[in-house]
Amino acid sequence: MIIEGEKLTFEDTFDTPITVADSWVMPKNKLGDGNGEAKLYFGSRDKMEQFFGETGFSATCFVLRQDLQAYMQAIKAEYFTPSQDYRGRDEMRKLWSERMEKINALPSGIVIFTVREQSQIAGPRGYINSMDKVYRLIREISLPLVSYISAMRLDYNGQSMFYLKLFADFEEIEKRKAFIENYGMAISQEEEETTWRVSEEDVVPRTQISKYGREGQDEYRRKLLDECPFCPITMINEESLLIASHIKPWAVSDSKERVDPNNGFILSPLYDKLFDRGYITFSDDKRVSISNWLSRQVKDRIGIKEKQFFQFLPINANRAKYLEYHRTMVFKG
């Protein structure tokens, strides 16, 4: 694979994404007490050491500035209308702008840093740490529980390098925002009695939220099934086994986009999950792209191949616009 003009050979992907824990992020992002710890739980010690190559490793890692910029754009709605009670909740918009400025000031392309195993910590859990300012920046921009990190091992002229990428967890954000909109949270009495903000441009009466969410999604699913009553990948047509999957994630869609049938496909559960998590996406000519952030074993087992054509995938001009968002902001390219 070519990254910023450099040829690197793909070796493997760490098979478990690392959820960003509240204990790891910087204080203003935190949900609980404390000031945050620099050590990051990576997975079981055995799996981590096997991935990085040895016990007590020191590993050369890199991120891409463009990836950090893309993450901040993807997570922007969570910064602007938080689904969690962050310690710096009232400052989140300002923090987003300040942090984007720091990212934009990084060198373009590959940004290298080193991580080390926290081998002095006993037990089966594996941790990494770093004193590098880029590592600290990742801690600063990450939001706990709704962000995760994936790691890829590459070979560069015989040397192992580790590509780390930060992602927004749209599925987790969706769950948290849906809970807020259906059941409410600690807000002022004035807000309770008047309106609820679904997006920056879209304010709806709070009393309509539950009804809108339930009835709107039922209608959304029905219209998608009317258009394509089967999964275009598996051809399964048993409705109880089909999912109305959003193209532009529900968590970052406005109220119209959430119920627009052009913003969706009918998919069977495996492919809904792969699509929702950004492990697959589709071109406008109905061909699939599969993310290298899936491990080799998983890619071999999911039953589809890179650039495979799906004749019955319903793509029109409006759906193509949503797919452009998915390819840019959701797909793990």
C-alpha cells in the first residue's frame, strides 16, 4: 500500500479496536474524576506482544494529519451537541476549534512517534505509553466511550511500523443520543417544556421526539423494503432478518435525513454491521470496497471480495450523495 508516497507492505491488523477509556483522556474530556492516565489499555498482554513483536517492545508508530482532521470532522456533532456529560461540556465548541488548530499545525502526511510497553505493570492486561506530544494530542482530542483506535502493522524496508488511526464510534453515539431524545437527561425546566435540538439547524418540540423517532423509523424501514424487499448482497428476503441501515449515520443526521429512505439500504445483519462500522462501503457503480482495518482472517471469512459487483444494490442520485459522505467520513479507508 502507498501512504503519502511511501510504499509499505501490509502485514496485519490488530483484531480488536481499542475503545478510548475515560481514564485515558485529558481532563476536560473526562466523564468521571481524576486527571487521566497516559497508559492506554491495548488488549491482552499476550496478543499485544505478539502484534508488536516482543516483550518489552519499543515500537515506531505513526498517524496521518489528514486522519486526525477527518476524525475531528466526524466527531464534530458530538463536540457541538454532546451525548455525554463531559467535564468541559460548556467549552466543547471552543475546544473543537482549538484542537483543530493544533492538528492543522502538524506536518502534512506521516507523523511518527514511539510507544513503549508498560512492562512493569503485572498481570494479563497489556498497556502502552508514550511521552511524545502527538500521543498526548490524540489523548486530548479523543472523547471517551464514543471513540476508538485501530492499529495496523506494516513493513517498511524490512522494519515494522505501526499505523494508528482514531475513529468516531457512530453506533455508540447513536445509542446515547437516542436515549437522550427518548428519555431525556438533566436539562433546564425551560428546555424541558419547550424544545429539543436534534441538530444545529433543526429544533423540534420535545413532546414530539419519542413519537417522531418511533413512527419515523417504522416508515423509513417500510419505504426501504418497498423499494428493495431483500438484502442485495445475500438475497435474503425474510423481513425479520433484515435491517434498515443508514448510510449517513443516524447520530450525525438531521431529522429529515434520519427518515429519508435515500439515506439507507436494506441489509442482512452481518453486512449491516460491516457497513455501519465503516468496514465496507460502495461505489456509485455498485462495487464494494473492503477496509484493510479488518484482519486478514475476517476479510477471508465475510464472504465478499474487493470490487465485487452487486447488481441489485439500489443506487440513485440522492443515495449517491449520502454514499459520498459514507466513503469520506465513515469508511475506514
